[in-house]
Amino acid sequence: MTTPTIELKPSSHPLSDAEREAILANPGFGRHFTDHMVTIRWTEGRGWYDAQLVPYAPLSIDPANMTLHYAQTIFEGLKAYRQPDGSVATFRPAANAQRFQASARRLAMPELPVETFIAAVDALVTQDKAWVPSEGEQSLYLRPFMFATEVGLGVKPANEYLFMVIASPAGAYFPGGVRPVSIWLSEDRVRAVPGGMGDAKTGGNYAASLLAQAEAAAKGCDQVAYLDAVEHKWVEELGGMNLYFVYGNKIITPELTGSLLAGITRDSLLSVARDLGYESEEGRISIDQWKRDTENGTLTEVFACGTAAVITPVGTVKSAQGEWTQSSGRPGDVTMRLRKALLDIQTGRAADPHGWMHPLG
Ligand SMILES: *Cc1c(COP(=O)(O)O)cnc(C)c1O
């Protein structure tokens, strides 16, 4: 099966420069979308076809669309950053493309070729380049996704799908300066189980997390940390961000067991930390160890990481076992050093020793 070329059908009525600038002055997150989107179809027997860049517009969905009932849908998230010379580059798009293939395999969906994924993202960013903000930590957030388009209520892998890419300008995650998040440690609700789909980026995992998230909010916490589903003991992730534990000069992140998502920020930080002279490793952290080592002072900082916020310090942790606070509730030094190092690579203020940046022509 060949890779389709993307036919460009740009909008005849994009937003004016003034309207776009007004949005970019305060973009928030996921509230505004650019002028265009990319769509590619897949049908059994035919493969990928009908690749187009078209004006951003609503879709018309049949009420018996299989995704609405059985949730066969996956997504990705990556960012395009304005570089000091005014050009634009995306961060590790091939890693997102490969993870999208892994998610597709888990949900019995067709795998989009890596080069088609990258071509689709490139086409949208190139067309809507004026939407890439240039202020500080702002970026253009890219959301590739795919869902079943077959109509019918029989339960089976669908025989047709739609792949799309949309883009949304993203403001600085912490406009008022980096602020630690508070965490609710959920000891009863889980987001993923062994053999389940916790390592796939799919809406179902998010649906599973919403009730615990609402409970966390009711307890005054920003985020939920999930434990493993069998022993309810091993720390997994936040449900949208991975976790790192800082022991002095060493940073440790929970190993990939199959029930947590292999974050690209998580993976990048294993290398960035080594570049800065820290030790970095994957391991297991129990909830008891988290509490004990905070109290005995060996666990000096904890932070969460993901594409949207890059790095977020963890402040207060609440659980049924009590409450404790990391690094006196202030962003830790290691956390902030890693955050700056990664953002400097992404925004082109530092060299890119790992070849992570993908410049757009
Ligand atoms: C996307 C995601 C992350 C973070 O992954 P990044 O590639 O770093 O953005 C972490 N956990 C879950 C469940 C996710 O969906």
C-alpha cells in the first residue's frame, strides 16, 4: 500500500491577522483551533486514501457510528515551537507516529505509516504557520487522532476509519510562574489494568479517570496519581502525565509495565538528565516509600511531565494514609533545571544533541 500525497485545499476565508492575533494574545489551552485540518481515510481492502488539507469544519456523524458506542479511537499530542530565527519546528514527531501505531495495534485499528503521520502534521503546521505563537513558553499544540467511521452496532473492529490532525495554540501552562500541583493518591480507583490498554493513548483511559479526577477536585487536589491495579501499591502515573522522583542526584520514573503510558517527555528526560550530569533510571516506587522517603528527606523532589505542561512540580500529596508535602511546597531545583533544559531545546535556545527537533521547510 502506498503513502497518499496530501491534496491542499486551503480555506478561502481564514481568520484575519487581527482576529488571529487577538486569539494568540491569550490562547489558553484547547479552546481555539487554527484555520485548517488534515483528513485521511482508510477502508479495508483499499488502505489509506483521500488525504486532504481542508478548512477546519465540523463533521457529520451517523448516530450508529461505531466510535460513539464502542470507543475505537486513539490520539496523539505534540507541539510545534517557534525558533529564534522565526522558523518552526516540531518535537520528536516520529516518536509520536510510532506510539500512534502501537495504540492502533492495541485497539485493532490500521497502522498509519510513520511518514504519512509526519507529512500530515507538517502540512498542517506549514499551512497554519502564522498560528505558532512566539512568546516565551507558548506553542502550537497538534492533535492527531483516528476513529472508526463504520456505521453499525455489531461489535467488531471497524472496516473504515478517519485519521485527522487539528491544531490549537497553547499559552504558557503557568502564566503566573511555575506553581506546584497537589495530588490525590487514589487507592481504590484505577485507570488501567494488566492486559488492558493503559499503554495506548485512547479516550477510554481518560473516561475511566474522570470520576477519580472529580473526587480529587472535591478534596482540593489538582490531579490524581494512580497505583497499580493488582497490589494497589506501586505508583504508576497521573493519568495524563508521567511521574519522576528525585533522590538528590538521581531521578527515577516508574518502569513501563504495560499499564502506564510511555510518555515522550518521560523518555526525553531520561536523556536530558544524563546530559546535565544526573543519574536517571526506571524503577518501582511504592506509595509507602513515597511517604517514608519524603519524611526522612531522601526523596527531595517529585515532578510530573507530559507534552502539555512539559514539567510540573508536585507540592502536596493527599491520601488515605495522610498528607505530606514535597520540597516545602516550592518548585525544586532539579525539577526547574530539567524543565529549563528541555524547554530550551524545544524553543531552539539550546543545542539539540539528540536530533529531536524536526524543522519545517
Ligand atoms: C499523553 C500521555 C502522557 C504524556 O505523554 P507525552 O508523550 O509526554 O505527552 C502520560 N500519560 C498519559 C495517560 C497520556 O495519555
